[in-house]
Amino acid sequence: MTKQDFISKVAAKSGLSNRDAGKAVDAFLESVTETLKSGDSINFTGFGKFSPAARAARTGVNPRTGEKVQIAATTVPKFSAGSQLKAALK
């Protein structure tokens, strides 16, 4: 599903126009991004939790040359599914 498909689905379920649903989806994504950038997590009870996770520095291997490469530490987004979402997918 593409972002535009998702916007159309939100518009149909909420009764909003595609333009208004697009603004709502964009605002949601921006809010999640800003919250994760600040180091906070977002919890939607039953759906899941978005949180930033620290990834330690490590040594990787370039598959073409076999050369060892140092990969820097970074922060990545993490999603943990909630119980209702897990139950819906069973």
C-alpha cells in the first residue's frame, strides 16, 4: 500500500476529503518523527509503541571485497506491536 492509497482509505473511513485526510496523515507522520527525534516514545494502547533505539557501533564486512568496515553507532526507530494488533493479525 502506498501513502496515497493509505490517504484514500483514511478519507473513506473518516468522511474527510482526500486533501484533508492527506493533511491529517502528514501531520501524524511529522508528529511521530519530531517526537522520536527528541528521544521520546509514543504509545498507542492496543496498537503499539514507537520508540527510538540506540544501535551500538559494530564491525561489518563489505560483501564485494571481504574488507572489514567499521559501522558507526546510531539511533534508529523501533516499533513494538500491541496486543490488539497482534490478535487482529492471527
